[in-house]
Amino acid sequence: MININTGTEELLRHIEDRVCVITLNKPDKRNVLGYILITALRGTLILVEEDDRIGCVMITSAGTTFFSGNDVSGMGAAQSDAKGAELRIFNKVFPDQTFREDSLEFARSIANGQTMALERMKLNLNRGVTQSRKDSLALEAENLMPSFGNSESKEAISAFMEKRTPIFHK
């Protein structure tokens, strides 16, 4: 595990098995997003994007509340697991009793999966918000070809043929 300083105790960060675990650490205020925490989170996410040691980011929190909104009046409405899942803010919701283990295992499966393909999908999604459908489809087609014949696709095919789990990162 590699601990990384974020410049504040309100945001903790470490890398574990290619997973960057970012922890909102303001439990006494129900992890309300104030200026210090938002600034540190924004800076951390920019750094994470460029770090080759990271294959997945997991954002979690200290205390019993994931976050309680923006710190505009000192209070906010806590977001429930069910509401977060309904709004698709969360990919998965895990039981409290096994949350840490389950969520880290889920993040590891992403981090150690086909990250080249995920990187291209992320690029397509991010650009799709600001470009035309024609340009989005052209980018999709452009990013599809590198997926064939790269080391990840070769490993996936070999693993399938050999009836074993693929190993994308050693």
C-alpha cells in the first residue's frame, strides 16, 4: 500500500493493488464538501488520471455518511444508498458489514481488467458530451480498431481458449 499526501487531512489517498482509494475524511461534519475538500479532491482526481500505477479509483468516506452535500449552510441532506443507486451515482452498493472488502474487490476487478479498452471507453464518453453524434461515432470507430490485436485482446482470447482467467496486468 502506498499512502499519498493530498495536502489535507480532509482527504486521504492510497494505492493498493492498482486501486486508488480516496477517502472523504470529515466524518464529524458528515463529509460535507467544503472548499478545502473539493479543492483537494479536484487536484487528486487530476493527478490520478495521469498515474500509470492506477487502474481504478474508489471513492469512499470515513464515518457513517458517504457525503451530505455541499457546505453552503453547514448542513445538507445525506444521500442514501438506495437514492445513489437509483441516480446511478454509485456502480454498486455493498452491505455495511462487508463494505470495505467487497468494494475493494470490485475495484480490483476493474483495475486489473482490460484497462486499455476502459480508457478508450472513458474517452468516448467524456468527449460524447460536447461533440456531435457524427463525431462521436467517428471517435468510437477510431478507438475500436486499436482494441483488436493489442496485448489485452490477445490475452483475453488465449485465456478463453485455455479456459482460464485472463491476466492483464502482472
